[in-house]
Amino acid sequence: KLVTIREITNIEPIPNADAIELVILDGWKCVAKKNEFKIGQSAVYFEIDSALPLDDERFSFLSKINTTEINNKLYSVLRTQKFRGQVSQGLALPLDSFHELNNSEIKIDENSELGLGGVLGIIKYEKEIPAEIENIAIGMFPTSIKSTSLERVQNLTSSDLYSMVLDDKNNNPQFNVNIKLNGLSATFFFKNGKWGIASRNVNFDIDTNYAYADLPSLIKSYFDIFFKVIKPKFENVEMPSYDFALQGEIITPKFAKNFEKVKDTEFYAFKVFNINTSEMLNKNDFYKFCAKYDINQVPSLNFEPTLSDILGEDFDEYLNIEKQKKSVLNIEEKNHINKCLTKFREYFLNLANGKGLYQDKREGIVVYYGKQDAFKAISNTFLLKEK
């Protein structure tokens, strides 16, 4: 959700800063005006990539920051930034500034499709599909296939963490950590005897006989990988007995100023989706699938920490508190849960920094657990450089 009502769980000073301080809302850290919040206070949190309408006077102070025009209306787009050496992600504003959110019906609506962002006119900033590829797109991402979008680790709640525990037979989930590549999200799918190609948001038309030379540069990368790499691997091998979607990243020198430092366009798979059962292949079946069809996989960090590894001496107490299933926790119990959740988030945020595919920096990591559920942690170093 772009906009949520969250509790200020902590406030920290920023060295050499008189007018600003750091406020912490769950896993997110934002720079705010000094004394604007108190611990335990409710705030409206606007996540990065939120586009805030500048005709709303409550956002007018952002009028010179990352402005863009969308549908003839001016917005400010929230990005990861640094103030006095402190990384700030998103924006926190007092709940009492947004009277339209301050009733029970609106708070319930937070879980609707539009969420609170729809109430405030907040939209997600996404680059528009260039006009030159409009006639190549036959629709948006196929609804029968699970999207490649993942939740950020900062948004995981204590309920999310305990669900991981309950879903694991040992009540101690294990995490498989892969490098997140900075490329073009690609889905190559085979359904009802027919192939298809989709980007993160768009389903491409591969039946029309386009003049190859007329395709935009990045779209050529999808078509090249599919027709020259993916499709040939399945032609002389027995096809799976189910409809499937092979999902991964296309890495190309043409994208993101060749962040990954590749010489040629490459494809790395990160999951396979069984369209018939609406389930991801588990880790072992995914490896077998890639081996059978000779498909590269995203690089792994080659270690699989468990929750007890991450929480250390706090693990047993965490389980004891959660297993009591109390509707209301006392202060000490609540503080311990928050401590463990913070420890969990920071573990993977720190792990997000490190070497990439061919160079000493990476975009971040993708963390798999359970039945191929996953979340992502993006390197703050990468986000600041991207800005």
C-alpha cells in the first residue's frame, strides 16, 4: 500500500542537526521536523514511489522536490534521500493533518484495492508505456500468472513473521537468499499450447509479424531472449505436463547504464509458476526445471539462515510470546516483538549491500522461504545512487 496509518515506534536524533530528527515507523525510517512526533503517536506514512498531488496544500512544501506532470497534474514523487548523512525513505506526516482519514470506515478501507492512497489522491509513480510500443502491447500482465512484484522487508509485520513460523514444520523458517539483479523483469509463459511474453506490467503481442528493426531497443531484448534463448531450449525436450510461466531478469547493456556490467544480453530465472495449480514450484523442483532446460538461475549467496540464526538469544522468548496468542500484549512483550522484528528487517537490509553479478555492488536481495514465498530488501546505497 502506498499510504498507511502507522505508529511511531522510535525517534532518534541526527548528529549535527537542530531542526530534524529520525522517526521510525515499523521498518521504515524517515527524516521529520524535530518534535513533530512522539513515540506511540499515529502517523500517515507515504511510501517511496508515491506521487503526491501538489494542488493539495498539505504537500505544497514538496513543490521543488522530484516534481513530475501526470495527466496534466503536477505531483511530487517520493524517493530515497539523504539528509545530514541520514537515509530517509518516504514521508511521515501527523494523522491529525488528514481529517478525512480519521474515522473507522476509512481505516477499514485501508485494506481495499485503492487503500488510503485513493482517498487522498495519491498514485503510484510508474513510467508510462512509450507510445512506440503501444501497438505491441495486447494488454496488461496476465491475470492467471502471479506478478513478479515483491513486498519490501520494511513492510513485513509481526503477523507476517509469525505466519512464516507457523507455516514451517519446525517453527523455525529457513531463508534462501538470492542476489536481486538490476534488469528487465520478464515472464515467458506457455498456456493452452501457446507461448507468450510479458514485462513487469505489459503482455506483448508475439503473433504479429513485426519488422525487427522497428522494435524499440529494450523490447528487442525480450524478443531476442525468447526467440534465440528460451524457446529453442524447449523444442527438442519433452515439455512440462502443466502450463507454466518462467520468470526472471533480462540483463542487458542497454538498460540502467549497464549497472550489471554485462557484455551481452542475458537471462536469469528466479522462479517457475504452475499456471494450472496457481502455485510456485518449490526450490528443488525449480532447480530440476532449470537443469532440464539448461536455464541460468539468479545467483545465490549460498547460505540459508534460519530465524533462530537471525534472532539469536531473542528467538525462544519471541516464540513463547507469540504462542500465547494473546489479543493484547503487555509493554514488555510488545517491546520484545518489536525488537525481534527490527532485528529481522535490519539483518536483511544489511545483507542487501554487497557484490553483484559481475561487479562489487548489487541492487539488493530477494529472500525466499516456505513454498517459494518471497520478499525483497533493496540496498540503500543503490537507492541513493539511483536517485
